[in-house]
Amino acid sequence: MALLKKEKNYDAEVPGGSLADIAFLILIFFMVATTIDMDKGIGIVLPPKGEEQEINKNNITNVIIDPKGIVFLDEKEYKISEVKSAVEKMLMTKPKMIFSVKTLERTKYNDYVKVLDQMMMANASKNISIAQ
């Protein structure tokens, strides 16, 4: 008599009990290992609240930036790259000059930042007033 061997079917299974733990550890690893770039913004120090001063109108220069990237310093037209030298010349004649910066509607933010950078390079960081 022939012995019949009965074949056993084994079900292959991947244990899933620790799958949530592994996913959680991977999530924590990427949160810790990832660096987030933070925009620094415009580095202008604002005066304390309530500290207002009267300024002679002769010591105020209006800086207007139009949508085409043209800068007007007291109605004289300049390119953005020329702002630094113009501001330096004005500060040589009047060291207490205040530059009131204003943009027209639809002016690109990049042009605004470039003009402020030019003024910072001309050492006018304490002489900038942002107009509305």
C-alpha cells in the first residue's frame, strides 16, 4: 500500500505589526534631517512706536519706483544700477537726508528690493523711510 503524503499549503505572510512603527520612525528621521530655508526679508530696523520727529522738507528726497523699473529721485530719472551713486552724492551734500521710498501700482517687488539694496550699499540704511 502506498502511503499518500498530504501536501500542506503554507500561506506566506508579511508581518505588519511593526509597519506603523517603521513609518513613524522614517517620518521623524526626515523631519529632523530636512533643513528649511527661511527668507530673511528686508533688513530695515524700524523705530520704536511713538517716536516721531519733525523733519525739514528740504531734507526729504522722494524715491518713486515705477512699474518699468525706472527710479525717480526728486523727479530726476535714474536706472536702478545708478541709484547707489546718486544717493551717495546726496548724502555727501546733506548727511541727514531722508529717502522716502514709494512704489507705483504694479511695480515689481524685485525692483523694490533692488532699489533698497542700492540704498543700503550707499550707507543710507538709517535714512530710509518707506512710504505708503
